[in-house]
Amino acid sequence: MMGDKDYKQTINSALDVLTKETTQQISEPANKNEIFLHEVTRCMRRSYFDRFDAIETSGKEFERVLGGLIRKLPYGAKLGEFAIDEIRLKGQADMIVDDIVIIFKTVKEPPENPSASDVLYLNGCMWIFDKTEGVIVYMTGDGTETSFALYREKKMFEEVIRRVRVFSNLISDKKVPILEPSGECSSCQYYERCYIKKREGKQITISELFGSKNK
Ligand code: SF4
């Protein structure tokens, strides 16, 4: 706090507005026929909580803001759809240039390999936009850029379609998906819901436990 102004609060509010303006908002959480690609290419339990009992991440997901800003530019990609029976799978690349689908990610360290979730997401975008080539670009804070080029793969997309159907059924049945333990858990806002049970009942002291009366 400097003077009368709480700059941290102001910056957090500005980031929240930016996040809401630039990221995909799910307008009908109970709609089992509208599934977003990012919901099924990461932990579906997390996506379910995001739909029905969300804990806000207070503007920390900078890569979502970055992707959202790129998509708002004139050469940014539009939202695409892929029909799976009555379900509409919706996904958005960051850019499509020369028929190549591109997504951008911000990372702390340049990765040796792209993450499984990012590969599934990019592959899904290639099917949604009917393209055969894609690139994931990882960028670090110091400006290092690491790219991975991939070709469209059918088996991988079939797995995404299977997950779309499972997620849609869980929404319909109002059932929370099972745990999907992965490296994502350590930075997940729902970690405590998944791994740490709240203690029930009243707390007791050691002396109460052993019936100590020598006071
Ligand atoms: S902590 Fe892990 S299993 Fe639980 S919702 Fe988050 S990512 Fe999924």
C-alpha cells in the first residue's frame, strides 16, 4: 500500500477483468452438449469443479490471458466446432497461419518435450479446424522460445472423443469425475478437495486422550 491507494488490489482487479475479457467463458455449465476442448485435454475433475463449484485463480494463469489477447488480434483464430453426435466440441487455436495451427504457452523453463495435455489440445484443434500441421510455441520470461511441430493424429483424437463423451455423461448425471493424478495437481486450486480430507468432530488434547487428571 502506498499513500491511500492499494496498488496490489488495483492490479489484481485489472488482471481479473483482463482474464474475463480474454478467456473462454462457459455460459451454460449444465449443458452436456457443449464441451470445450481444454476441459477434456486436462484433468476432467478440475474442469468439472470449474463448471459447478469454481475456485477463482485470481489472474495467475497468464498464459490464458496471453492466448486470449493473441486471439483478439485480427490474425487470431476464431472458435471452431466439431460435431460428435449431438455434442458440439468447441476449441480455439491461438493463430492459424499458412494452414498451420499455432498455440502459445508460457513456461518457467524451456521443456525437453511438449506436455501431453498440450499435444492433445493442439491435435484436437487440427481436427476441429481441418488442418494437418500444428506448432506449440513455449515461451519463457526471458524471451527464450522453444517450438514443437506435430502432424495430425487420428488415434489421439479418438481418445479425446472418448473423453468428451465421458465428460458429457458425468455432467448429465451430476457426478464428479475421478481423480486424475498428474504433475498438474501441485498447481491446482482444488488440491485440498482431492487429497486432504477435512478433520471431522471436535479436537481433543493429548491429556484428554490419555485421561490425565493430575492437575
Ligand atoms: S488436484 Fe489433480 S486430480 Fe484434483 S482436480 Fe486438480 S488436477 Fe485434478
